[in-house]
Amino acid sequence: MNGPSTAAPGVAAAVLQARLRRAGYRILVVITVFGPIFATFFAIWRLWGHSIGGTELGLFIGFYVATGIGVSAGWHRMLSHGSFTCGPVVKGSFLILGTMAGQGRPIEWAAHHRKHHAFSDREGDPHSPLDGFVHAYFGWILRGPPAERERYCKRLLRDPVVVFVDRTAAVWVLLGLAVPFAIAGWAGLLWGGFVRMAFFSQVAYSVNTFGHSFGSRAFETTDESRNNWILAVLAFGDGWHNNHHAFPSMAYHGMRPREFDPSGYLIRTLARLGLAWNVKLPHPKLVERRRAAHDVAVER
């Protein structure tokens, strides 16, 4: 039977281990957040004497689209909200592409996002602009609480594909840098790797801030979510943020023909090909009822 003399060192070791993990996490965050930003300043400075080539521009656009879709359709809609179901190959591809974006580990991301929805713009929300713009933009990443994986992601922790990609996240981030380097050398690494990561991070941070501050509202929600078409273009449909908060589990965030939603188009295509199923959509009558309720509230 363990007594106080054996229990105390065990507790101390656990506390020390937790602190080391937290310190390591913060160091990693500083590198992944500020490293690409410094690289982007270097790339801008370099443009004064060297124009960007077609290969580098193609790598920037291609990897931005591929990894951004991975986050939007894969990490956000599939992983965090279960908006649709797919086989292990499609699921793994989405998760790997999303990990290449440099947004951390997929389960950590999903846990933070689910907590955001549970406490949106209230006490407990990890990144609400109501707690300050800088905090919501990226400050919460540096000093926020660790992701509550067991509380918000129990189902994901039992999924072997998700767990594998989560545990090997560093490999996929490095691969997302190695491929553009292999194609175009240091210039490819700069534009297709670091600058691309920095640009997408700013878009993701903007959804957390501008997506709760500027834009229109189609539905009454308990938070300050907004629809912003600029963010919708840059974030592959995730800028229809008020739509999303009104119906969090729906697969298509663009709910009207004019609402540009590339991730939604891809999910719809996969469903038609039989590669995605259980695609979640709100009932049309419920949507119209909630739109009408919002219109009445605005008129008052």
C-alpha cells in the first residue's frame, strides 16, 4: 500500500511533467506562429530585388488551397463537428493536408474549437473578441489553457486514423515544407512553405476575431458571429460564420447560391461520388423559420 512518502514524489513528478509539456508546447507555438511571420518579412524584403517566379507562386497557391481545404473541410467540418463521414483514405488525406497548414495537432484543434462552440462569446470561450482583439487573434494560443482532449474529443481519441495523424503531426508539417523545397529549392520553401503557412494562419486568426466582429447576421444566435464574404473566400467557406454558429454541424456553410463555399462544393462532390456520406444539413423549414425570426427581431 502506498503511503504519503511514495505518493508525494509521484504527484511532484506528474506536476513537473505537465509543466515541461506546457513549456514545450509554448516553445513550439512561438516557433510555428512567429517563424513563418519572420520568413514572410524576409520574403517581402527579398521582393525588392527578386521577383517571385511562376513556380513559387504556383506552390504558394497550390499548397494554400490544399492545406486550407484540409483544415476547413477536414479539421473543422469533418473532425470537429462530424458534418460528414468518409472512409479512412479520404479521412486521412484531409487530416494530413490540414496538419501541413501548421495549425498544430488535429485533436488539440478540435478540442479548442468544440470548447469555443460550447461557450461562444461567454466566459470559458478560448478566443472571444469580447476578451480583447489581440487575445482572440493569437494571444490565447500563447497563454491560453491546454486543450481538454478527454472532455471534448473522447470519440476522436478512439479513432485510429485520427490518433495516428495526431501523433505524427510533426512529420506532416515537415513534409509540407520539404515538398516545396524539393520542387523549387529555397525559394519554394519560402513561398510554398513558410509564407503560405503565415498567410493561412492570419486568415484563421481573422475568423476568430473579424468573424465575431464585422459582417452581417442571417440568424439570431447567442454569440456575436458574423457572415463575412471576404473571410469566406480566404477561408474556403468558413467565413459564413453566423450560418455556421446557427447550425454548427451542417456540412455546407454557404446556404445560398451566392455564398461562396469551396469546402461545401468539395463535400457535395465527394457525396455524389460515394466517398462521403451521412452529410448533415438542417431541415429547410427550420432554416426558413429561423431566418424569419431574425427578420422580425431586426424590424423590432
